[in-house]
Amino acid sequence: MKKAVFILFSALISALMLAVLELNKNTILGFGLLLFIIIDFYVMHRLVIKYKNTWYLKLLVWAGWILMFGGILMLTYPPTRAVPAVDVSDPQKTEIISIEQGRLQGVYNADKSVEVFAGIPYAKPPVGELRWREPQSPEAWDGVLQADTFAPMSMQPRNLPIYDSLTQIIGFHDYEITTDDNYIEPVSEDSLYLNIWKPSDKKNDLPVLVYIHGGSLQTGQPWYADYSGEGLAKNGIIVVNMGYRLGIFGYYANEELAQESSNGTTGNYGLLDQIKALEWVRDNIKSFGGDPDNITLAGESAGAACVSALCTSPLAKNLFKRVILESSTLASAEPPHSFRKLDEAVEAGRETLKKYNCKNISELRKLSAEELVSEAETHHHITIDGYALTESPYNSYKKGIHNEEAILHGYNLEESGPFIVFDHANMKNYRDKIHNYFKEYTDDIISIYPAANDDEADRYWAEIYGAVFFDYPHYCLNRLAVQNKIPVYEYLFSKSNGRLGCWHSGEEVYCYGNIPEKSALYDNRDRELSSQMLTYWKNFITCGDPNGDDLPSWKQNKQSDLVMQFGDTTELIEEKKHDLFAVLDKIDKFELH
């Protein structure tokens, strides 16, 4: 009996060790060493039993086994490796393209329908004395730049690989056991590079989409598969995205920095990076077959918040024609996230100087990026700096100031999903949760959402959270667009699936045409819906109107009451939650004109 228990227990420990190595992305060597120490453990355990069967020697064998496994974890920790531009072994190279900076060469995707040019510098590395300065024009290079790998993602806090793997399993349900991903994607303060996906045919004057990734202005990368440019490029659209400064590197504000700047700016370095990338696209996209006069700017989550800011930035005028905003805007009178007042930003900047015992910016610049990266949570907000933004987007729209000619925007049915995983409501805390945000309007909200049991409290809280942080800002944007006579099309994404469903960011894999061909997490309706959404997006990017190609008619949302539902059906429906929106209007003092 004891022997059976020992075998079972040691086998479970061995399996756990194997799982940890896989989830942590340790190298193949780690698996070989694990097999060796498992064999060694059994041999040592048998020798102890045979020659000196004492409890402390058995404990020593077990402890030695665990310690050796810890050593294997450290010895075979996954290396850092650049991410290839295409998932193709030895991909075919494109023809050489010449731009002002020099010559460059990309690679073809698997079926050679798309050319990808990755890691193109659009600004000088913002390091050393260029940390917390406006982005500078990039330098030219000699020879041919091999644009076949993505540049490092912008400096940001990193999780252990095992944490990211568990997120894929629990949150995305699409974890794959493979030996192809036993590495860590690089991060760097030197990250101002962009990527281009273009159709492989020789057409010119193609419409262009410039995409800004999300991540709360703290995290994220341009090469994530859900919003890869490959899907749209196969349909005749050139797609560009970029890395931009995040966290403290992108949104730190300080009076000394404002004085250093010839433009008097501070706190919006990430936003200025995006403007620099747009200028690069305007000046160079023709060399890739794109039309510099037909550019659409898109973003999701914090990326959409950036798009919202760029819609009213004087520096972004004439850099794009139309915009797509997915699951965020800054159009409400008091934006609920990704935005703060300059005095708040500057005060936070002072506190950071004190925290690191720095007397001035020069001393703070001397600290390594690794020392400062943990401040992302403190500094990840766009602000009104008087240069990139002269006032809030809300106030600019009220005055009729905006850069875009048409808007496509919307949100998901269950936006709050990933944000309240550990913040569920029940009848005991329901009223307190509502009061913490709504204060004197608590009774108004409860009258709209009168929870009678724990299930209702939890469901209502999820809906309220999503409405406050995502749905309502889009309602504000739509009304401002109508007031300014901007053609505006709004959607609600409500499709469930085996992966993210209609949680925050769940729509991206659909509208950018990147549902994996063999994935069992999506059914025929998912693929049909993806084709529809991709076509709507393609049409809008091309001419500012999503309609055509025998799609269900998507009317402009001229009364701010109709949205195109992308779910089990594709149809116009009446927008919900207007009772809640009316209360939010009172709280924010939102008004037109």
C-alpha cells in the first residue's frame, strides 16, 4: 500500500513539474534534465530504502529533488528572442523598397498574398537625453534594412511566462502545447518602430489603416495575432501599426520637462509618438502602394482613447480622414479612464521624483528603464498639455473642432468581463459598490437596476461597470458627432464563442479577419460574422461608408439610438441603457452646444 501511494504521489509531482516547465516556456533542455532528476530521484529513494531506511534520509531525497527542479527552472529559463514578422520557416523576401531613410526589404506571408515589413524606425530611440522629449526624426541607414522581425514591445511591466500561459488557458481558452514558443518576447525603451502589411499585388493608391494598440497605455504590442494586418491586407487594405511609449515613459509629466521643451509640452509623449508615426505614414506610404490622402485611424481600448484625442489634436490635422474607435473614447465630459488633468499629472510627477530620491529630471533620466517600469500604474494618462491637446476632446467637439470626416465606433456587450473577475457583486456589497461611484445618485441607479438576489446584483454590477467605462463614452461621442454633422456608424458586438466571446477586445479577431482557420473555438456563424465585419471595416476604410457588398444595411446613427448588432444575427437594434445614460449626463454635466 505504501509503495502504491509513493508511486502515485511522486508521479503527480513529476507531472506537476512537467506542467510548470511547459507553462513557463522553459527550453527543451529543461525537459531532458527533468527526466534525469526523476530517474535519479527513484534510484536514490530505492537506495535509501535498501540500505538505511530512515525518515530524514527520505526527506533529504525529496528535498534534493525539489531543489534540483528549482535549479532546472532557472538554468533553462526561456531566452529572449525577437518575434518573426511571419509564421513561416525561411520566408521568401519581397522586392526592395526605397524610402527617404534608406532601402528595406520585407517578407511574404505563407500564401504570398501579403508582404510584411516589420521593425521600421519612425523616430530616433527615445533613450538617454531623449527620454521624455518629443520624438525626433529617424536617422537614415546604410545598405538594405531586413524588415523581417518585429521590434521589441515598448517598456512595460512583465509577468512570468507561467502567468501569461495561465491567462491563455483561463481567459482565452486557446493554449497550445508546442515547442515553437519557448522564448520571451523582448521589451525595450527603444521601441519607436512601425510595421506594414500590404497586398502583394502591384496596385497603387490603396486605402490605408493605421492602428493603435490597447493596453491601458501601460502594456501591449503591435504584433498581436487578433489585430494583425494580414486579414485586411488580403482584402486590399494597407495596414500600419506602431509601438509607442507606455507608462511612465509615455505619460510622465513634470514642470522641468515642460520648460525643456521648445513647445512647452509634457505628459503626452506616447501621443506625440503616434503623431510622429502618422507623419511618417503620410510621407512614406506611397512607396508601399498606399494613398497618403486616404488614411483611416483606428484603435481599441486605450488605443481608441488615443484616437479620440487625435481627433481633436491640432497636431494631427490632415493626417487622417476617418476613424474607427473600438471600446473607448475620451468624448464624455469627464473621461472615466486614460485621461487626467495636467495639474494631477504634474503632481504625480513630483511624487515620483521624491520616491526615487531624485532632485531633478537629469537624475531621474539616469535611472534605468528597469528601475522605473513599475511606475506604469501611476503614469498612464493622456493630459491637456497645451500642445498635443489644447483642451479636452469634449470641449473641442462642442466648438465644432475635429479632424475626422466619418466615424465608425462601438462597444461589446460584456466589456466589464476581464475587469471585474475579482470584483463580483452580491446583495451585501451591491449598494456600497454603486455608492462608491455614484454618491448622491445611488438611489437613481438602484431604481434602474433593482437587484433582488445575488445573481441579479452581480449581473447588474457587470452591466453598470461596462456602461460607465465603455458604453456611455460612445453614446457621448455619437451625440457630438451628430451635432457636428459627422457621418457616424455605431455597433454593439454581442457574439459569444469558445474564447473571449463579447468581453473587452473580443471583437478584434472578427473585424480584422484573423480567426484561425482550424480553431474549434469558433463555429460557422463566427466565421460568417467575421467576413461581414471585415467587409464593413474594409468599406469604411475605403470610402467612409461601411455599406455595400450585399451586407445588411447599416444606417447612420443620427438619433443616437440605433446600433448595428454583431451577434447571432447582424441587424440594427435600439441602443439600451438610456435611463442610466441620463443619470451619467447629470453626473458629468454633459451638454451639447
